[in-house]
Amino acid sequence: MNPQMRYSQLGRTGLFVSRFCLGGMTFGGADTPAGAAIGRLSQEETQTIVSQALDAGINFIDTADVYGGGGSETVLGEALKLRRNEVVLATKLHARVGPGPNDVGQSRLHIMTALEQSLRRLQTDRIDLYQIHGFDPITPMEEVLRALDDAVRSGKVRYVGCSNLAAWQLMKAIGVAERDRLTRFASLQAYYSLAGRDIEHELVPAVTDAQVGLLCWSPLAGGLLSGKFDRQGSSDTTARRALIAFPPVDETRVYDIIDALKVVALRHSTTPAQVALAWLLARPAVTSVIIGIKRPEQLADNLGALDLVLAEEDHALLDEVSRPTAAYPGWIQTYNARSRYPAGHPFQGSSWSLGERPL
């Protein structure tokens, strides 16, 4: 029996998405070493996982034009032919997809070309969430946002989002959009896991303040927090992390985090992966967690995190072992901000940060 799916509002839009988003990086793709590590699932395998996800209540699927050299969008489009209206379909553009000088980036030309190619591969007439996949240091933000706004006005895109931006880049984009009355970013997609909490320094406060939805990629740090790894490595030679050390982690701390995950998993008779996902789902800023799946049993295990409620002692253990090093100016602003609250207020304590303040 599947756990009851839950849904969150995407930023300040009226759109609701499932707390788990099915990631499409494992779908399709070329037979290369990188493809083998990430997953190059066939059409039949992709269909099985997509159907399983939709049947479990997942209504949110994310991919990108660069995944599998377009192969992910192609097999996903075929898999969704009969169930397209059940899905909030998201894809991304920015990475190089061809040899030409304009086959990359966020120029108006590339955005419009990439959009048409994604629509064709996905066999759909609209993209529900169209996202820039990174920061383009060349194209002015005004050009990027105007092109995305035109895509929305054309009816080919419903909402726009971004991925892998710094907090200042996100806030600049929001400022430009509001100044020029352009479609505003509804979401930001970022790496967030127990093994990677850097986003708490600047991005979490930014998305919270701006009411931007937060979508988390690689919640298990490329499989490192799945329970397959310990200080001796992994016995699963096909595991993604055993083949590609991505995303980077602090090797001096990560195994302490894994040990803590196993302690908490034992308390709840569950898996370390479920604990890591449950911890992330409980973070106040998080809208949806993107899960990459290679096998149906992985999806079934991940879904179990929906019903896992961690105790205060569990959160305390996991928070402490994974707490990121204080970064300036956050640490001094947090220190000084305590004087703004009356005596006895919860935020007079010693463990909160500015990103957790009430708005």
C-alpha cells in the first residue's frame, strides 16, 4: 500500500505539486560511462517507473534538454502520451546541446530554439515549468526574462523557474521581473541534502523572503546517503556514487552523517535513505524533493519517507552532525538580531539562524 501523497503550493502561484518530484536524469541517454553511472533506462523501464510514480500520486516530473542528449525528454514524452494531463511537467535549458556557438546559454535565440525542441521531444504543446539550468554570465537578465515572458504569453510555457543560481542572482532576476512587469520565477532548484547544506547560508533566506518554491536535487548526495556506503566504501559497484563523485561532499564529515542516519534508521526500523528524505521534507523552506530512480524498488522505498515522522532527538542528532560551518555575514547578523526579540522569545536561543525567522 502506497503512503498518502502530500502536495505543496509552488511559491506564491496557485499551483500545487507533490512533495516528491520524479527526476528524469536516469531516463534515456547514450551508452557512455557517465550514462551508465546515472542511468540510461529504456523506454519500457521508464514507462514502468513513470506509471508507478503517477499511481502513487506524484504529479510533478522534472527533466532537462541536456539529459541523455535529449534522450530523457524523448522517452518521457512517449511515457506520458496517455497521462499528460496528470502531470506538472518541468524541463530545463542552458547547457550545451550542440557544437554551434548559439547551442548553449540563455540568449533569446537559444531559449526559443530550445523550447521548440523540448516541446517536440516531449510530444506536448506546453511546458508547465520551464527553468534556466544555471547562470548565464553573458546574456543580460533582461533578455533572459523577456524571452521567458514571451514564451509564457505564447501559451507554450505556464510558469518559469531557475536552477543553480546564487541568492543575489535570484533576487536580481526577481527585481528585474517586477520592474519590467515580466513573469517572475516561481521556483528555484538547488542541491540540498544532509551532506550539503550550503544553501542555508543565503539561498534559503532568499527563497523564503521572496516566496519562491524550493526544489531540491540530489537529496541523497548522489546515493551517498542511501545506506549503501560506509567508511569502507560500497559493495554495490553499480551505484552512481561509486562511479561518479558528484555532488562534492566534505569527506571529513560525511561518514559521521551516514553513521547518524543509521542510528536514526534503526530507531524507526527503516532505511537511511528514508531518514535522509524525511529530514529534508521537514525543512520549512522545501517545496518538493527531486528523486532520481533507476529501479521500481528504489521508488517504493523513497515513498516510505512520506509517512516517517522524525522525533526531536532525531532532528537534533542529524542537525548537529551535518550543521554547516558558519559563514559571514550570516553569523554576525544572527548574533546581532537576537537583541531585536524580547526576553523569553524562542529566537533568543542559540541555535537559530536568520533564515528561520518568522516573516
